[in-house]
Amino acid sequence: METTKSSVNEKSGGHTQGKPSASYSLTVRLEIRTTPGMLGKVTSLIGELGGDIGAIDIAGFEKDSIIRDLTVAVRDTEHGEVLVKRLKGLEGCRVVHVSDRTFLMHLGGKIRVTNKVALSTRDDLSMAYTPGVARICLAIQKEPENVYNLTIKSNSVAVVTDGTAVLGLGDIGPEAALPVMEGKAMLFKEFGKIDAFPICLATKDTEEIIKAVKLIAPVFGGINLEDISAPRCFEIEARLKEELNIPVFHDDQHGTAVVVLAALINALKIVKKQMMDLKVVVSGVGAAGVACSKILMAAGVKNIIGFDRLGALYKGRTEHMNYMKDWFSENTNPLGFKGSIREALHSADLYLGLSGPGTVEASDLSCMARDPIVFAMANPTPEIMPEEAAPYVRIMATGRSDYPNQINNVLCFPGIFRGALDSRAVDINEEMKLAAAHALADVIAPNELNEEYIIPGVFNPKVAESVAQAVAKAAHKTGVARKQKKIDSLI
């Protein structure tokens, strides 16, 4: 994602420090002298330093001390180092060992392949493998559609990346991208009951990526493109959608867009505004920014002004452009606005941040329209922290789990692929995406809706099922479904 001229280098210094997070949690083993009040001194020091203690467990005893494991959430790596250093300097307390809980979770990887049927006897082996498997192969050769009934294909998705646009890390390469793709596979399994496989390609060449995906496609029922930099991601997705007969979905684009639209649908119910009347300012015109703008336009928004690091995109701009920005400048900004993002925010109803920290300041939001909505989605640090925006904003959302209204792609892609696989769709089209957004918004009942609850939580059990059913219905309605199935029996 791209940042505007008001970049992190210019403005990040005034940001409120983040909250302690489980993603930066430590287990600190301490040998604490058994004198009255000693444990209290330890916990008080951690509290004073801003650590959040989650658990205290006894791990053993020595003659004059107790060994305890303290689980502590901190803000970042540096914060953890400071906390441990101070504990080492506390009299009566010895740091025995420090474990980073996130690294421990990733040891040996986070996913594995397991068998669905037992191999306990020679009969089992003869049916699962040779000679019995030959009959299955011939059945598929005779009728290729049997591959969906007789192999893993019907419930499998490839999570494909080249490692060029990973989270907030950028171009870190395929090996370094693998932990993220493993995590994505976990989310597919946990929320969509889909078997997903990480595929990290050692190439940045558009043609090679397209060829590689086409070559592995026979195994999979769908392709999820992930963390591929713009503008190459647009061509890769478009070509694969055209050349494959299975659904292809670039989650960084469309997953973000679906959840943004769902959140906006519910936000507008609170502020009592209509899509067609909105003025929307978008910072970051990369993959997510373009896709979000497209889906908002499909939902009825007329006035969108987008910004990249050079400023506003408008018809006729020639500097730092590509074919997708050309499309964006031709189809948005109907009044040809050319000013700053601060000026654009005057009378704006929605600020949609898909760029980086420090893009806007609190004072920039003061001139927005009545009941302003701010979706600041840069991760891990949003364009503006909720604490800073609070005095000026009616509804605030971020991509973070430690604030209300987390706009998270996991709310849509498991359900979207579940519905696409169950209907055996050949595509995930615009109607299916819009259906997913409305279904996601409808998970929140009218009596539950409020400023801090415009989007359901990621562990809400209704989410994947509701999205899957809506997507499958839309697939049948638009003629891309190949399998007739009762919609109410999905999942």
C-alpha cells in the first residue's frame, strides 16, 4: 500500500504508543526470593513499565525462593527488552529464562497434513494406494469431473504469493512470507473447514507466476492470491481468472473491500446517510485502495478522491502513474480535485486509510462532515490512532484486534471460498462479493448495532456460514455455479 505525502517520516512522532498485545507476549521465568512483598514488587514493576500480566504460575521451589513463570504482554520488542532488563536489576529477583510466545508458536511451522482414513491393515493399504487407487484414477480419466468427488480438489485452496507485499513488511521474499501463508491456511481451516496449502513462489515475474499457478491448478478447487505487489497483482489475477475454470481471488484486494463495505453499510445505518450522498477520501491507491473504491462505487458511492504519495489522483495526471492508477483517475474524483488530503477531508463523510501511519493528523479530521467515519487500516500502526481521532469522529475502525471495529479479511475469505467451493463456482464475481458484504453486515442485528460494533468479531460462529450461503446463492443466481446443492445445507 502506498502512503501520501504526509508520510510516517513527517508525522509519526506524535502517535500514541500502542497497547500491550499478545503478539508481543513473553513468558519470563523468575526465581523470586521468599520474603514478604517480593512478588508484589515484581508485579508492581511490570505494571509501572506498562506490561500487562496475563498469568502467574509456580514452576518450582528452591531453598529460599519460588520459581514462577509470568506471562506478560508488551507493546513491542524494545518494550519487552526494557522490561526484562529492569527485572534483572531488581534485588531479590533472578531472571532464569525468557521465552517469546509468538516464536514458540511458530516452531516447526503451524500446519501439517493428516490422513482422513486409517491405514491399519493390508486391505486399507490396497484400497487407499495400489492396486485399488488405479480404479479411481481411471474413473477420473474417463470423467474428469470425478476429480471433485474422488480427491481433495473439492475442498482445497492454494494460498499463492511471491512475497513482494507481505503485511506491513513489503518485499521480504518467498521464504520469509511462508509464516504468513501458513497462518492464512490455518484461518481457512479454522473458519471455513477448507484445506489450504501455502505456495510461495521464487519469482517476481508476472508470466512465471501465472504459468506456475496454472500448472498446479489441477490439485485445487480455488486459488487465493496473497501479498503480491501492485500493479502486478491486478494483471496476475485478471489473467488467471480468464484462463482457469476455478475461482481466483486476490484477498488483499477483494477481501479488504468486502469487509470495508460491510462495515460501511452498518456505519451508515447509525449516521443515517446514503451511499450515493457520500464524499470519500482514500489514502493509498494500491491493491486494496483500488478494490475498496471499486466495491464502494458498485454499492452506489459517487464521489471518491484517492491519494498516493504524490497527492491526489485526477484525470490528466501523468506523474508516478500506472495503468490501474490511470483507470482510477478516469473513474473517480468527478470534480477534478487537486489539493492536499487535509483540504480534501473538508466536508468528507468517510476517510478510508489504506496507506501507512501518520498520513493524517487529528486536526485534519475536524473539518469533516457531520458524524464523520474513519477507517484507518494500516497495520500494525494505523494512519491515525483511535485515541487521537476520538474527539472528532463518530465511528472509528482499524485493522487491529485491540480496538473496537476490527476490519479483518478473515471475516470474509473463508466464507467466500466455502460458498464458491460448495457451489463449485468457476469464478468469484462482483455479485458474489456484494452478497458477501451484505451478509456480513447482516450478522449484526439492529438492536446490537452501535458505534463500537459495526462489524462482527472474527470468532462469531455466524459469520462464515452466513457469508457462504449468500455467496453460493449469488453464484447460482449469476450462472457461475456448476453444482446444484441445497443452499441451506452449506457448511
